[in-house]
Amino acid sequence: MDTNIASTFGKIARFDLLRKLFPNSTLFVSRRVEEELDKAESGKEFIKKIKKNVKVISPNKTEENYTEDLLSERSIGKAEAECIAIAKYRNMLLLTNDKIAVKEARTAGADVMDLRAVIRELWKENVLQKEDAEALITEIEEKDNIIFSGKENIFRR
């Protein structure tokens, strides 16, 4: 997952939802995501929650090269580029709420889900009832200053 998704779930202290949605998976952030979190750490309790709930992985040489290619060709953050490279080459699912990163991940052939898709899956997989998912959206909007437009589309069958 990238910095923005990690921050969202850290701020609401709900990594348990991701573990329930992906029960056979380990939650990872890349080395560059960890660096971004370290820069923001001073006085931020939610950073400690993130670090308790995720493992850090470093890119291999192929992934480093692909990260540099993305950075030279695209307008994308270093952490997002690294996450895309790792997801692509390790066949991992990338969780991001960065629209550019979603687009670039899809272009690269990496599996990717944004925050809306995560909430939708939490509801579809019965991890959360609709009312609880709606409450989660409200909590995210309040604690992470994210605005969900077209919320009703999340709950379309």
C-alpha cells in the first residue's frame, strides 16, 4: 500500500478491516513509503499505528530500474512509483488513493485498488454492513479530510 492509504487506515485505526478483507495476505509498504512516514512521524500517533500493522519491503534491482523509468517518464511520486514497480513484478495488489498512481499501475499491468474500491469490497464481502461502511466513509472524511463524491456508487450492485 502507498502512503495515502496507510495514512487513512492509520488515522482511523482500522487496519483490522484490511486484514479481514485480505485474510491470507500481509500488509506491506515500500521502503520509500516508510521514508515518507518517517519524515511525517514527529508527534503523529497514527504513524506509530501504521508501523505496528505493516511490514516494509525493499525493491530488487529490476523494481528499482522500473521505478526510475516511471519517475523519468511520468509525473508521479517516488513512493507511488516504487509501489507500482513492486506490485507489478511481484504480482501484488497495490492499494492507493492517488488517481495518477491508479492510472499508472493499470497501465503497467499491476493490480490496484483505490479507497472507494476497498470500501466497496468491504461491503460486498460482508466485512462491513452497508450502514457500517457508510459510517466508515464519514469517519474517513472527518479524520483524513477526504471527500467522497458519488458515495451511492460505492453501493451499487
